[in-house]
Amino acid sequence: MDNTIRPAIYDSLGHLISTRHSTRNFLPKSVSIDDLKRSLIMAQNAPSGSNTQPWRAIFLSGNALTSLKTALIEAADSDPSRILQLPEAFRHYRSSLGRKLYGQAMGIARDDLPARKAAVLRNFEFFGAPMAGIIYIDKTMYDVDLLSVGMWLQTLVLELTALGLDTCIEVSVAGYHQIVKKELNISDDMEILCGLAVGYGDPTSAVNQVVAGRDDWEQWIEIRQ
């Protein structure tokens, strides 16, 4: 590669990585199928063990998305216990983010349980996004190469970001995997990993201004020489 263009390439990539964030309020503006296809073509370059390419996904919009949302909201409303819980050692991250989203950005009091429940259910509306993806993997590959699906998904969301689209990765959807499989006719041989909301974020929405923050990398990463 010509060294004269390396800084521009890395500056551009760095900008995408540092500015991409979870969007939780979308505008009712449709997503171009061509933009989705272009992003999927790029994501296909993600690495995978033995070139297995274990990522699987279904993208929905229009009536197909409405049907899935209706089923998920009904299930989550009647049985919120199926929303995946974090291990004790990691729960403070969710609590911290919840205070920023619900308390500060949305102005929901901690004891306002109906308002908090309504806010949680928006996960299953994909926050109003006009397009959503369901990401899954063959169960036989779960322990073998789950990592590759993560690399594919990161590549995908960065390419979507480069095209001006916003995203939100939603692990909450996996708690209702049987509903998803039934609605989308996905074999029980597959493991539902997450949902992906895709669209154009509302720039006036307070929840879209929330900065989750990150730990310093030195807290968890070692360099040994």
C-alpha cells in the first residue's frame, strides 16, 4: 500500500469506530436495499476460522418487520423475565447505562415502573427503526467459531455507519428466540444471537446523545514483554 494514503485511511476508520454508537430513536425514513446489500458485500470480507463464514441473518422491513415486532412486544409484555440477565459482576454496567438513558435522557423516575416498562419494550420495537436484522448461527458452530459472527457484525455496522446509517445491536431479542424462530421460520438447529436495528437516528432525541463511556483499556488488557 502507498504510504502516502495510509494516514487518510486510518483516520477514516478511526472516525467510524469512535463515532459509531447505539441509536435508540429512529426517524421514519426508509433504508435503501442497495445500501444494505453494499454493506453485506463488505461484511463478507470478515475473517472466520477455516473460512467457515458462520454468520446467518435475516433483514426485515415493512409488514414483515411489523409482524415480528408485534409478536415480540406481546411476548416481552407478558413475560419480561425472559429478557437476558447479566452475571452479577457485570450488572453495574447495565445499571449505569440505565441511569443515563432512563433517568437523565428520558426523565423517567426510578419508581415509575409503567414508564420504565414502556421504555424497555421499545427494544422490541427496534426503537422505531424501519429495518431490522436477526443474527443467528448454527448451534454446532456456537462453541467452535462464535467469534467470527462478532467480527462480521462489527464489519457490517461500520460499513453501514460509513453510508450514513445508524444502528443498535440488541441482545435482548435473543431472550425470545422461540418467538423469533416461529415468526421467521428459522430452524431450531440455529441459535438466535441478537437483533440489529438499522435506520436514520433522530438527531433531536436526547437518548441518541447519551455517551455510554468505556473503561480504560489498561484496566482489562495486559501487554507483556
